[in-house]
Amino acid sequence: MAIARPVPLAAETDAKANALPWLLPVGSPIWRRGLCTVAQPCLKQIQHTPRFLFQDATVLLIAEGRLDLDCGISSIGLDTSASLLLVEAHACADLIKTPGGTEQRFRSIFLTLSPALLDAFRRGRAMGSESAQAGPPFQPIALDADLGSSLRHVLAGAGAPQVSDERLRYRAMDFLAALAERGFMFRPPMSPGMAGRLRALISEAPGQHWTAQTAGKALAVSEATLRRRLADERARFEQVLMDVRMHHAMMLLQTTPWSVPEIAQACGYKSRARFAERFRARFACLPSAVR
């Protein structure tokens, strides 16, 4: 005679799922071009990062410690892995990362989703009457067992070379569908403008020797046209180049064991002193102080 087993309550299932450790298959950042980026920032001391730009739509999970964000018009704090923080593309905020937990460290899962992926998802849903509402640039959402399973599937696929881009795209689409079922969809990306196109270009290879001439050629415009259009958007080539490189440096400092000279080289700087000077000008601290 079969013995009926009690069905676990949803709350119990969610609690067990969230109790599982959130660890990436590899420690270093993972870039899957045209799909997503995955990273695991880890810090042992409090860090304040002013004016951090989320270039693409981002999903954050705080595994240990606390994250506070302030964009000037709203602020939020998150210190639990029972929720995700969803950040719209182009959001800019001051960040404070505070270590906590038994190991007294800050650790998060950082997943960005490409504009092409989000656009394909929206077109596939035949939006019709659905429309993204203007709201705060970041929003928390409860991480139940089903949503957590879908997210883990994306993270595992991103770090597995045997998972093709096509298969990873299906996994990411499933995650986006799970978010949509819970009432959340990332807003359609705005036209990036010339500054946005330049940021995206440099982000693909921040260590490359970029000049306004080479960047203009890659963007199919002359150097003069590039500089003029940037000026129309109140931007300069040199400033965009430095900002992209410094954001890349901040990510590498938090997610890799690389030395400062190695990170400087990966960001296009041969001089460690020059790199440190630029980093301090952008983030008000030396690279060596981040860890």
C-alpha cells in the first residue's frame, strides 16, 4: 500500500531553494556576446562607488552583505538572497557595498542582458496592448523557487562552453518569461545616440588602442562627425573612453584575482601610475583600495 507523502508548502519550497548557495561555476566574468554578461563581485571591505552606470538591463542578487543604491530621485537597499534587484539600462546610481554574513564579505551575482536579447523577447511576445510603464530605474522582485531555478539555469549555461549561444538564448528567454509572468518587463531600450554607440563599441574591447579616428571608422563616420555628434550630446571621445575603461577596471578588481598592473593592461594602460590616476579621478579611490 503506497503511503501518501505530504506536499511541501510553496513557502517551504522557496525557503529551501533560496538556502542553496549562489555560486557561479567560474570566478571570472563571463561575456556571451549579444546575450549576457555574468560576474560575481566579491569584497572584504565597504566600498562606495559614485555614479556607477548600468549600461545594459541588469539583474542583481545579493548573496552576502548589503547593497544600497541611490539615483538621486529614489534609493533602495537589499541584503537578502530572497529577492532580485532589476535595474533598467542606462540607470546611474551611487552604490554602497557593505560586507556581512558569517564571512564578513560582500558578494553578489551580476547578470546583464543585451539589448538585442530583450528586443527579441519583446517581439516574440507580440506586445499588443502591453507597454512598459515609466517607473524607478531599479525594482526588487521576490525570488521564488521557480524563478530561482530559471535564473540558475541561465547562470550555469553562461559558464558552460558546451552550451551553445542558441541554447543559452532559450534559457534567457525562459527567465524573461518568468519575470513577465510576475508582472515585470524591462523597458524598451532608448536610441543610444552616438555616445551610447561609442560606449558599446569600446566595451567590447576596452584594452584596445582606441582613437577617435579608429572608433569613427568602426561606427561608419568620420572623426570630425564623431566628435561633432558627441558634442551635440554634451560628451567627449576621451571622456567616454576613460569612463568605459574605468567601469571595466572596477568590475575586474571585484571579480578577478588579477594584479593591478594586469588590470591596467586589460584596460589599455601601459603605465600603472597613469591608470591609478585615472581610476582615482573617476571613483575617488585608488585601485588598490577596492579590495
